[in-house]
Amino acid sequence: MKRVVRMAVNGETVELLIETNRLLVDVLRDELRLTGTKADCGMGVCGTCTVLVDGRPVSSCLMLACLADGRTVLTIEGLAAGGRLDPVQAAFAEIGAFECGFCTTGMIMSARALLNEDPAPGREEIVEFMAGNLCRCTGYANILRAIGLAAERERHRASEGTPAVPRARGCSSQTGSP
Amino acid sequence: MTDHSAVGWSWPRTDAPDKVTGRAAYTADLSLSGMVHARILRSPLPHARLVRIDATKARRVRGVRAVLTRDELPRDPAQARYGAVLHDQGVVAIDRVRFIGDPVAAVAASGLDAADEALALIDVEYEELPAVFTPEASLAPGGVVLHPDPREEEMPGTHPVPGTNLCGLTEIERGDVARALEASDDVIEEVYRTPPVHHCHLEPHATIAAWEAGRLIVWTCSQTPFLTRRQLARLHGLAASRVRVVVPYIGGGFGAKTNLRLEPIVSHLARLAGCPVKLVLTHQEVFHVVSKHASEVRIRSGVMRDGRIVARDVEVTLDTGAYADTGPQVAKKCTYTAGPYHIPNMRIKARCVYTNNPPAGSFRGFGLQQMAWAYEGHMDTVAQRLRVDPLDLRLRHLYHEGDRYITGEPLHSIGLRECLEAAAGRIGPARPAPRVSGKRRGRGVAIAMKGAFAPTTAAAWVKLNEDGSATVAAPTPEIGQGAWTVMRQIAAEILQLPPDLVHMAPLDTDVLPFDDGAISSRSTFTVGRAVRDAAVRVREQLLQLAAVHLEASAADLVLRDGRIGVRGADAGVTIPELMRARLGRSGTLFGDAGVRVAGGRVMDDHGGYEVSASFWFIAAGAAEVEVDEETGKVRVLHYATAVDVGRALNPHNCEMQVRGSAVIGLGQALTEHLQSEAGQLLNASFSDYRIPSFRDLPTDLDVVLVETPHRDGPFGAKGVGEVAVTPVAAAIANAVRAAIGVPIRSLPLTPERVLRAMRGQEP
């Protein structure tokens, strides 16, 4: 059985006629070709499929696409505004808080949600919030650092009114530009 | 290291922009026009004859484009079977199924729903056979033989024993172990065991295959694109160059994505369907593809009262599951893993055994983890028996530079003492637990040494473009280890170019030279050398052009930051200006180089020796743990690891690799166990198979990079990826042993196991 689903994805209204048993992760990846959101465990445990629905982090592998009707969905592709990386993305790139990168987009979306909710999380808060995003490559430490760095820069920006994405240190080219 | 150095800096990663924006394409993200989707039908039984298979009804399902059963495979068994060492695995089951999950058939259809519907309509009749689930049962005389027919060897030298379930048997000896044990003051014997565990890479296996004008093209997550190409070509009766393997980004491998995985099934489906076919495994299926060998290691040491270990006898048995995969190679590697201790009489025997469990194969460390678990636990037992400090016992016996290994080969670049002292030094003396808490604390160390395999070859080319940028063609997949970044750094160091002017050529077997793959931590050492040599060739040509252009002798030229100047004069020219002036508007300079690292027998004045490794790299681990007396739960307070990388070309990448590898080790020490009952996997998903999350990190995890430069490595570098995982479990178990006074010789160190040990029960 098909239904019309109308949602705002990364700021653009999207209207699709889809089977009611389709998952949000599959509709994003297949119909909308937004492949930055990944799929792995299919049971909401690994976090690679994390997107923000109405600002809240969601395992899109556990959400029926039809339930996104009337909602706003933010994926990794929607994070960089006007060609400028989100501070969380920039911090991950600068610190090199990734290896194979498969968990990275989900990590960034969860971190984005965390910082939207709590601009000054301590290490324990970050660990608890992010515990639903698994990584097998990095050992997590640099991801924690990147989230801390992004938080610090955003607080600085908020207090000073300046952009939170600096030139990367120690090299002659800027890694942050998409 | 100067301002003009590329090497030794933590260059930003090549793949950073792609990965943080979601632009990085992995195989499952790709889509081809007219592509259809595949699913696999898997055996529900651990061992059965495939009596009859009928896909008639399945073919009639709307949307089905192809069904693959044994009937669609070539008659010639050589073209229906494959395997990394022995050709024992059918593309789909041919005469039998040998594990629960063994592929029996596959369907390609317009959508996954149609494919699933068709799978359910494939009619299969099985005749159950007796099944074996342990090496002991498998080797019992008169039992069932899993592979009675002769199997062709893909890789010789592992000595399968025909007519038995022994698919690999290798042995090595130096000195006279029997005599030395006899003459010892004391003999200490133990048995150590490890369970099967899983790689748990987050990207499930995925492959797309398409045929175009008689050529096969696959997009696949292979760590070994050229081995995949060669093996796939043989399977289809094609010359290697008629197969093209393209490797997008890989979402972690750790050894699970080598040789052939989905490519045989998908390429046959694509042939039958006449259109591209894509297969992405489900999460649960991934656990059934390949895992790490469960092991049993019997270890016996002969010691003297003065504290010397004079003899060691080791027997390793690996459970390789239903198909050999790289099992016999892993077993052979165990044979050559004699440990970092200079013991004059040593014998190691390794057996690789078939069972009806899912297959086991390469896993980061390639047998060293299992061996180090036994060796390093055993060292603490020996230390206790000899009444010496475990650290002192190790320091006393570690090899020195130039010492001869069990193979007779002289050891070069082995920072053993530096690593052990660095790791142990970070932990310091054991802190006593607070009195009230019902906790016990302990400290433990372990050290492991790995040889990257030899012989091996690699080749690379470097192209200097007309705009003064360089393109590096290094045939190493980016599996997350940062190989692409370090290859660029090596080229940049030689050509004095900044990061944004050095690019990587995409990984395509049509264009790049042959390489053994991103395995055995060999890429920096082998492929990196080829990149360096190729860049040197380009540099030579560049300086020759500049000498003419600047009317100077080559000896007076200085290449720095993309500009060539004359020593002591103002004259100079940038690389793009030089190329335009000397080569016209479309000039390109090209350099290529091949590297061959020799292996095998070498003759010398003492009769000769065998080169078994291209280089050695080392990881030491030291742990401080706290054990809860009531629950048995082990908390790692502090873990420190020191790894000898030769030279850290990119310190950040090295640190990441070591840390990530160590955290995998933590998981396998404390929680990871791929459980099964009668061949049925019980915890094939992340919800039941626990890998470390953010919550499971030790309070402190220190990484120390030790540099003992290698004479042949590029700028002294060796390798780094695998070794940090190998001593973790032993270091933690030794710490637990110090805390509770009881050794534990099986993994993982679950609270139940630790509690049983504390209560004097069988852990």
C-alpha cells in the first residue's frame, strides 16, 4: 500500500509516493540519493543511520518513512550551510576524528544534536549522549576531542559573533572547505 | 624534520572532506543504470548433502532476473570452487552444505522484496550428515570428513593432509627441544584458549558486478583488489586483465574483506541476468562470512634454576570452520610466530582444522593475538615459578638487534626493550585499592612481535602534471588506515610539494600496478618505498631539465617548496614554469618503480636461513585493572601501549591506528565472544555481540610511538596497523592475575569467568 509523504529534507520540501513499509533510511538513500546516511545493523544499535527529525536524533533504520510526513529531516548533506562546514564537521576534519569514515556521518549528526541541546557538555555528558554511535576503527578518543573542540568554538562564536571555522593549523591548505 | 619536510608531520587526511560531508562513496552507495538487487539463500543445517535443488517457482516471481544454483555453474569443478589457500568453497553449494549460513543459491531481482519472495520459493532437499563443532571432534578417528575430494591449491606450502579434516600442518624447530626439556630443572606446561570473535567492521560486505563486452567489472570493498581480480578471473576462465576491480572507500576491513567474498556469487548473477547486480549483506549475514580463528595453544617451557628459559614447545590448533579460507596461512604464520624471546631450543607446530562452524580467516594480527595470549600469560606463570618479577623475566630474554630468529634470520629494527619499558613506565607501580571498596587492583604487562610477510612485491608510479601538481598511483585501498595520506606525504617529501598539490589516482586495477593488498601492515613499507623510488625518478628528470634551463650543474640545484634554485645565486624557476619552458604546454614527467622484498631461503657462511618477514614490528601493553570482588567485573583503569613503527611518517595516523587497534583488543579481552551451539551462531548482531562503545573506554589509554628506523623502509618507516591489538588481552589478564592471584587462560574475561577463578572453580 502506498501513501504520499511530504517532508522537508535539508530545507527542501519533498513529496514522495511510497510503500508504507519503507524505512526512512532506505527512502533517504535510494529515492532521494542522499547516501551520506549509512545503513548497517538495521536495529538501531550502531548509529550509522542517525539523522535529525524535527531536531532530534533518530535511528532512521527504525523509523517508517511515512511517519516523517509533515516533519523536517536533516541529514549530513544538509549540515554545511552555504558551502561552509558546520563546526562539528570542521572539528572532525581538523582533528582527524575518523578512519574508515563509515560511522562518521552518524557521529556528526548525533554530536550536532547534542550541541544543539547542550552547548557546554562535559566528558561524561558527551559519552552518555554518544554511546549509541559505535566505532570500530578509532578508539573514540579523538571523536571526544573533536566534539569538545566544536563546542568550545561555538561558545566562542556565540560570545564574540565570529565564525567558528578557523584555518586548519600546521599545513598550508585549508582542509575544511568542501 | 625541517619546515620543508612533509614526512614526520601529521598531514591532514586526504579523505577528510569526503568523510565529514558524507560525499565519501562506499560500494553500497553506488548505483548503476539497470542495476538489480541480490539476496542469498543460506543453509539451515551445519552439514548435509545437497540432494536436490529446484528453483523453477522462484524464477517465475515477478521481477526476478536470475537465479544461481549449482546447475548454473560450470561443470569443471576448478571453475566452480575458490579459496585463498585451497579451492574448497563452491560459488554456491555444489555437493554439500557445511555450515549454518553456507550459501546454497542466490537471486537477482528488481527489488529486495521480489528477491526475498523468490528465495522462499527455492525448493531444497537436504540429507543430514554428522557434524563436528570442535577440532577435537573433527580429528577423532573414523569421523566425518568435510572435504574428501582433492582440492587445488591457490597457495602452496601449508601441507593439508588428504582424507582428513586437517587442512594445514606446519612445524618448525631450532635446536633440540626434547633434549633441552629433559635437561631442564623444571618444565612448566599450560593450555591457553581463545574463542571465535568477529571483526565487526561497520560497513557490511557489498559488491556490484557488471559484464561489458566480455569483460567483468566489479565495484567491491576489497582490501586486496589484485588478488580479488586474479582469483575472480580464474573462476570465470578469463585472463586477469579481462577483469577490472574498482575499490571505493572501504568502511573497515580488519582482514574480513580480503581475497573473494561476494564477488563470485554477484559476478555469476550478473552474467545470468545480463545487467549489473548489487549485493549488500545484512548485518546478521556479515557474522557468517568470516571470523577470527578460535584457538587452543599448548605451551611448555623448560627453565633453569638460574632463571633462564632454555626450551619451548608450542602446539597450536586453529578451528577454521567449514572452509579453509586463509586458515592454513594463519596456522603457518603461527608456526613462524616464535615470540620475542631468545630461547635457544624451540619447536612450534600448528594445525588448521575444518569444523562445521562458520569459516574463520584473516583477522588483524593474523594469528599473533592467539599466540601472544598464550606466550604472555605463560611468561607470568614462568615468572611466578621462578620467583622473579614478570617484567624482569621478559627484559632478560628479549632479543637484541642482530640476534637470530627461530628461522635463523638476523633481526633488524626491533625496539623490544624500548616498547616494554615505555608501556610499563606509563603504568608505574600498582596502586593499592582503597580499603573499603571490595576491589582488588593489579598490574600486568605483555609484549608481542609480528613479522610482515615476505616475499612481497609492490609498484607505483608518480606523474608530475603540467600545473606543477603530482599524481601518485599507489595501489593501496584506503580502508581507513590513512594510506592515501602517507603515500602523498612520501611523494611530497621527495618533490618538495605542498599538500594541496599532491593527489592520489583512484584505485582501479586497469590502471594501477599489481599489489598484494592492504594486509599484513605492509603498505607504508612496501608500496611507500615504491612511491618514494618513483618520486625520486621524477625528481631526477626535473633536475636535469632545470640544469639545462638554468645553465647550472645539477649538483648546484636546490629543490624546495615547488621551486628549483641555484645554490648561491638568485636564479630559479618554479616547477610549472620549468615544465612549460622545457616540455611545451602539455608537458608531463613520469616515474615508476617496483619493489621486491625477498623472502625464502638465503645462503650465508653458517649454512643459510629463511627470511620469513620483510620487517618486524612490536607492541607492548601494560594494564592496571580493578576487579570487583563481588561481581568479578574487571575495570581497566589505565592501559598503555608502545608500538615500534620504525619512523612515524604521520604521527597522528600512527596514533589513531594504535589506539583503534588497542580498543579492539579491549573488546576481545573483556566482552567479545562469537557464540554458537551446534553450529548455530547465537549472537550475530551488535545487540548481542558487544564491541566497545564510548562507555567502555579505560580512564586512561596512553599511546607511545617508538622509533627504531628500518634500513629499508621509506625514511625508516615500517608498519603499524595490526600489532597493537595483540598484547592487550594478555596484559589485562596478567593484571587480573596480579589482582586476584589466579591465572585465567580463556577469553573473554567476563565477570562470570573471573568470579569462578576467584572461587577456585574452572574459569
